[in-house]
Amino acid sequence: MKKFLQYLLISSILIVNGDAKDRFLWVDDEDYKPYIYKDHDGKPKGVFKDLMVEIFKRMDIPLEYQLYPWKRSQKYVQDGKADGMVTVVTKKRLEFTIPTDPLINMYEKIFTRKDNPRIKEIMNITDISQFKGFKVLEYIGAGWAEEHFKDLDMVWVPKQTNALIMLANKRGDIYVTSEFIGISNIKDLIKANPKYANNLKKLVATKTPLTTLEFSLLIQKDSKFVDIIPKFNETLKEMKKDGTYDKIVNKYLNI
């Protein structure tokens, strides 16, 4: 009987391991609210999570998702320890991934303090070349910024929430992020950090977007799932046609 129970235990472990190998492992940023983030219980939540779950459900492909600091997640994909991540296409990322069609577009705006001495200049910026002379905040692992913010006076921080707090406390002039991300995080930070509330309330965004970024699922070139891209794209189109896509996005972005 004891040997039989040991056999069942070993068999169960093998089955679990086998199932894990058949799953698409998606890793992403733990602090990119409302698109992807950990909630107060540490569980993944956000636009990306709900879209990915629905797409993979329709494709009948098991999906596993894990959130880490953004730089670590990218390293896992680069090293082949994960199958993919949702982010912006860059030259560096194309060296080891293949992108799907865009999952979502984000309108990036400049955030600053409304009492910044050069507020008029900042609010009229339309091109990155106009950033020179300003201290720019950005979080570690932001690949698009790494490509486009070269030769600027940069301050790199661990998370985007750190960037907003530093901006509020006059430790930088500019932080570029999605309008929804900025507003959502400022609201949460005001609730969580009363001592910074007055400064956080002084943060404002430009009216006109600096740029539009396309976020796609980037699949590791050596992943066995790389051939699902056409099916992924077709499933995404179907969700947009039947209204599921808008329902998911509006759930998080009506802030």
C-alpha cells in the first residue's frame, strides 16, 4: 500500500510538470497599473491580464502568468525562461522576440508639477529634442525610453510610482507615461502616502500626447509557441468585433 501511494505521488508530480510544460508562460511588470499590476493580495490584475486570459482561453492554450520587477521579467524572456511579455517593440527586443499585432495603443503624455518654473515650456513640448535642459525621470527597464532618451539628463528609478513621487517632490522636471497610468497611480499614491498628497496633487499632464506606443505580445524566438502568432492575431480581431475587447479595456480605463 505504501509503495502504491508513493507511485501515485510520483505520478501526480509528473502530471503537474507535464501540464506546466504545455503552458505559455507570460511574465510582465508588477507595477504598471491599470494595464498590469499586483493587487493588494499580490494577484495579477489589469487590462493586459484580462485580455491575455480571454485570448488564450479562446485559443485553447493553457496560460501561466507571473509578475516581477520589469527588468527581471524582460531578462526571463531574453534568457528563454519565459515565453513572452506584453510591451513595446524595440530594436533590442526584436533580437530575441517576435511581436504579435498590437494588443493596445497608449498615448504617452508628459507629467510635471504645475508650479515648475518652466511650466509653459514643458506644456508646449512636442518633441523629445526639446527635453534638453530638463531633468527626466524614468523607471529601469523602460526600453522605449532607453532608445529615445539618449544624451538627456536622466534619473533612473526602480518603479514608475517612484518616478511620480520624485516628480511631486521636485526631484525631476519631466516624467513620460500613459495618461491612464499616470492618473491612476497618482490617485493611489495620494491615498497611500498622505505626507506626499499636497505635492502629488500638483502633478499635471500635457494636453497633447508626446507619442503613441503600440504594446504587443512579444514571443521568445526559441519558444515552442512562436507559431501561435497568426492565431493570436485572428483571435484578437474576433474579440474586437464581438465587443469583448472594448468591455475589458473600459473596465479599467474609465477612471
